[in-house]
Amino acid sequence: MADENSGQTEPTTAGKVKTSQAAIWSLICGILSFLCLPALPAIILGIVALVAISDSKGNLKGMGLAIAGMIMAVIIPIITIFVVLITIAIAFPTFLANRPHYSPPDIWAPGDTINQGRNDEPILSEQIAANEGAAIAGLKLLTNTEAIWFQQDPDGNGIKDYWTYDVSCLHRMYRADNTTKTSFIPLDIARADDSMAEAGDFGATPLIEDWIDVASGPKSGYYFQAMELDENGEPYNQEEVGETRIKATNKTRFGFVAYPAEYGKTGRLTFIVNEQGTVYSIDVNPDIQGVVLRWPDSDNTGDPPYRKGNWKVAD
């Protein structure tokens, strides 16, 4: 208060302005918000500080601290998340490329047999099924070919009959004029005949193509062969053919068999067909039980491959 006598002004003591604690903690939490968890407290404390400072009538300060704390609480987590995502995007492909991979042991080494383990079984099953399907188709083709042979009499014996001597001659035999080859079946099936006729078996007529230089082998893992005996034990070869008068045809019957070249590897089922046109199958090992060359009978007293009841319709 001024001293009227001295003319001097007496200083007044002003109250100290305090910094809002809420503003300070808002700033601290904002700085630590790169950890994400303090971000929300920073915003709440900032709002509390701004309200308190506004209501203090000048007794509190720290508005800038509160605002800075809230801004950092919003911006720093966003920047942190962005940096983390960028880091993951850069590092993850490298992690995948460098991580160890499990490789199963090689269970199918060169030289080993094909039937080795469970991992191979689906592949083997598919291949065997394909081979068996091809064998069925081959027998059906032979059945259709016999119908043509019956009508055309290409061997020239003057009899309506079926060819029962072998499979290969359905491709390699010439007609009676010795100028036109029959070629009723494809070469690959003819080559798969496991019991081919020899050139000259029938003399000069009908002529058989000489296959000395033709490599024989299975078709799709299967051999084909003309069966020898019918269900009554009678030979299929009944009628004479050619100059040598070899019995090689039958007026009413025929039979063919297809069996795997390597049992369990190229196939499991043996298939047969006769003049009725129905293909039958049985699971037998030709290497152990022999090739089925007799049509099964119905008495069910013989070996399993020759019991009619053991065969199933395959087509």
C-alpha cells in the first residue's frame, strides 16, 4: 500500500502458481505410450488437468504439458504399431526361408522294389488300378475281335469259327491270300502275348509275320494269352488251319486270360473272358499258382483259380 507521506509504493506478495500434477502425469504417460498401455491414462489425466487448470482461475498451470501428453498418447502408439508391422513384414520372409524343414526319409531308393511303405501305397494303388483297367479293356477288345474273325474267316479254313491258337496272330497273321494282314488288334496287345505262334506254324498259308526282331513285353503291366482248356477240360483248339493242319480255332468257344507281369507291382488281379463276353477276376499270383489257362468249372473241388465260385465279375 502506498505511503502517502513518502510517496513510495509498498510491494505486495503474490501467491505462487502451481503446475498441475495431472498435467505432469499426462505427459509422463504420453511419453511411455509407446508401450501402448499408458496411452489411455495419459488422455484421461490430460483432460482432468485441462479442466482443473481452467477452473483454478490462474492458480494452476501446465496446460501445455497436458496437451502434449494427450497428443503423444495418440501419435506414439500409432507410430509404434506401424514400426512393428514394417519390421514383421521385413523379417518374416527371412524367418520362413531360414527355419528348419523336416524331410521324410527316402523310402524308395533306386533299385528297391516298388512296394515299400505306406507313403507309396496311394501311388501304387492308382497305378495298379490303371493297369487292371487296361487289362479289362484289352480283353473286351479281344472279344470284339473274335466276333469279326467269326464273320470274316481270315484264316481261310472255310469255317465260321473263333481264333483260339494265340493272341499275336490277331495282328500279325495274313489273310488266306497272303497279301493283307489282319491287324485286328493293336501291336502293343499283340506283343504282350506270352505264348506267341511261331512263324511257319501253319506253313505257307496262312502266312504269319516273322517277329524275330519284334520285342515282346507286357502292355500296361499285363500279359495276354489264349486259354487252353474250357470248363469241361476240352481244348479250345479244335479246327484245323493251314497247310500243317494245326488245330487253332473253335466253332463255338474261346477263352483269353490277362495276368500281371509282376504280381503286386504291376497288378494283383488275373482276368479272364470267353465267348459270353463277361470279364471275371481273381487275386492269384501267377508265379506261385501258375497262369490260369483253363476256364474255371462249377464243381468247386479243384485248385482255387479253377473254382468258378472264386471268380468275381470285373466289368
